[in-house]
Amino acid sequence: MEQLTDLKAILHSKRANIYYLEMCRVMQKNGRVLYLTEEQKEKQYWNIPIANTTCILLGTGTSITQAAVRMLAQAGVLIGFSGTGGTPLIAANEIEWLTPQSEYRPTEYIQAWLSFWFDDAKRLKVAKQFQQWRIDYMEKVWRKDQNLQAEGFYPDKSLLKQFAKKIKQAPTVNKLLTDEMALTKNLYRIAATNTKIKDFKRQHDSSDIANDFLNHGNYLAYGLAATTLWVLGIPHGFAVMHGKTRRGALVFDVADLVKDTLILPWAFICAKEGATEQEFRQQCLQNFTQHKALDFMFDSVKQAALQARDKSQEGE
């Protein structure tokens, strides 16, 4: 059986796999985590490389054994139960995910986070930094991704410059949220125009394929964000943007760093091409790896925490 030290040999920020499973049984067998499917009365076992996995979404018709959960927890893999296609998320701890339990989570980053979090002005400053990193990442990725450019997606420098100005001027988090919503609405318009999808309207409970892909892709980004925060030991409730009354809001803040850049355009492109859900999911995972989304999340959260702590100490 693999030892705990072996399971964590791959840093979370370098892990490549996210799994969405349905109509199967997840179990531990001979020291490995497997999922069992039945096709034409023939049982098939498939291995899950848990040391290189960030999170697993269990869809309809799935079950999981206690032994498998124990091994996943040892490897630091987050688990979520969802409906068909990864949405909606039905059962989770910390709102988004069942997080592995450990008494030895790191304390450096949560202590740094709390050094600014209770101060409204400092929290707003970190929220602004997140939004600036978000558009910087978009500008960087869309400027060099030839597949996106082939579909007409280039960074709109005027739009991003305008939003950057609004970030600096926003007096409150609510105003920043309003400006952020306007930016995303403009990005939906650009994506719909590029892919010739008419009369698009963002609806989380809609049945059209573009909205379905957006929902599904966003949950994949939430998985990366939840993993980042779990590894760094920062509870999901200490949000800087999405509101102090939502216990999982920091997951949404961190996921926003990459959602508009990597999920939004491909949801429209794949909808236009009539892609299957599996094909869209594979495209999202490829994007995460190609553009080092998890690394970017880790670096951003760590930098925000430590910079805020250092500045707080300087002011003392």
C-alpha cells in the first residue's frame, strides 16, 4: 500500500487531474483507489491516480466506500457530490467540497489573511488586487493562445483598461462587484458575437448548452480554488469580494481569477461546435494545465496574504 508520504509526492499546484464520475462505484482495492463500471454485463475497473488528482466530483448513480474516502483524504483530494454534469453541487462541507481532515494544516497563510481581513479598507485593497490579477491573466492568456485567437478571442484592451480604472476608483466592495458584473456581461456579449450565438442570456438554471457548459466549467474552477485554499489552510468563509455571509465565498473569489479567461470563451466555442459535455470538460482541463491555472491561484492567494501581512506589520 502506498504510504502517506508517497501520496503527497506531487505538489497540489502541479497536479493535473480533476475527475467527474457517474454511474460507478468508487472503492479501494489492493492499495489503490479505483472506480468500477458495468458495461454490457462486464465489470471494468479503472485506476484513479490520486497522488496527481486535485478533486473528484461524484455525479448521479455513484457510491464510494469508506476505505476509498480514507485514501483520498490521505492524498489531499477534495470530494464533491453533484447532479448530472457536475451541477448542481448537492452535498459538500465548506459549501463547495468535502475537505480532507487534518490537525496539521499550515497556519502561516491563515494568520496572514486574518491580519487584514477584519479591516474593511485592507480587505477592499486585496479585492482590488484580485481583480487586477484577473484581467492581467486574461490579457496574457488571450494574447498568446492561438486556439482562442482562431475563434476571434483577443484581449479587448479598451475594455480591460476601462475596468482597471474602475478597480482603482471603486470606493466599496459592492461597487467593485457591480463593475465586475458589467465586465463579465461585456465578455458574454463578445463571446456570443464571436460564436454567432443569438440572444444569449446568462441563466444558471437554463437548459441551453452554453449556460450548461458555463455552469459545469465553473464548478471545475471551484474545485481548483477549493483545493488551493485547503492546501494553504485558509477557510472558505474569509472572502474579500463575494460577501461575509456566504460561508464558501472565498472559493468564488479565487475561482474568478481564471473563470472568465479559461471557461467563458470555451463554453461558447464548444456550444457552437455541438461538443459533448465530456469534450468540453476535457478542453477545460487542458486549459487549466496549459495555462497553469492552479499555479496562478496558489501564487495569487499566497502573495495577497503575505503582502497584506507585511504591510500591516510595517504600519504597527
